[in-house]
Amino acid sequence: MRPAVFLDRDGVLTEEKSYICFPEELAVFSYARECVKKIHEKGCYAIVITNQSGVARGLFSEESLREINEQLTRKTEVDKIYYCPHHPEGKIKPYGKVCSCRKPATGLLKQACKDFSINLEASYMVGDRAGDILAGQRMGLKTILVESGYGTKGLEQPVVPDYVVKDLREAVEILPDRSEL
Ligand SMILES: [Zn+2]
């Protein structure tokens, strides 16, 4: 078993720009790859958990999203990307629905736990929005809010994360060293 660092995508690994429809629009932060490397060096999985309701809204296809994910994986070397393509108000079938995977729901985190052998007690959720923090807290994770995306001013609802930091670089500094795990 290993701890995981669950990472939101937009505002954490990449620049927050409402909807990314094509791989070439994805602006990966210059420090993202180095941060994922540090997460691995600290003995943790780096797993992306992302809401991508643009699929349900008809802004891009699930196939385009997979291409975007491949690019993100290539550029950052994260272990896996889990995404929710749904939205309750989405017009595109079969994605327009209430689901159990759109954060703050925990479906994607639970799926990751089935696929990887994860020590949840020692795991973290890193995100820039209330939904990230709430999903992490529902799973009993330690939570880190980064201000590199929407920032604390953009929170849709008040949440109390364990840590608030500038960006992913500061977040990885919080992780204990492998020897302390
Ligand atoms: Zn979903």
C-alpha cells in the first residue's frame, strides 16, 4: 500500500481556463512535471481526479478528452487520470445526468482505490475549488487548497481545508518524506 496524492487538473496542474477542448489548449504549469516527480519520490501515487462537464455540455467529445489526457500524462507523468464527463444539466446523452463521480461526489476516488492499493489515511487531495476539498474530506483525506486556480476568493461555498498554499510546489513540500510514512 502506498499513499496517493489526488490532484485536480485545472488550476493545479494546468492553467485554469474554463474549458479545454483541444490538446493544444492545455497549458501545463512549468513546474507540474517536477512536482509529480517529487510526489513519486515521496513514495506516493500521483492520480488526477477531474470534473470535465464539457463532455455533457457538448463542448468536446470524450474522445477529445482522452487525447487531452494522454497529453497531460505525457507532460506530467501522473499515474492515472480519472474524469467525470457528466453534468446534471448537460444536453448530450448519455452524459447529462446526476452521477456519483462528479466532485464533490467520491465515485472517482473510490474507483482509484479499487485500481490501486492506496493507504487512504496517509493520502492527500489537492485542488482549487470547494468540490475538491469536500470530496477529499468525505474520503477522510488530508486536503490542500491551492491558490493557483480560482483561488480562495472563487470558492463556491465555504470549506476548511487542512492547508492553503500558493500552488502545487508548496503543496508537495507539505508531504512527509518517504521515511516518515
Ligand atoms: Zn460523473
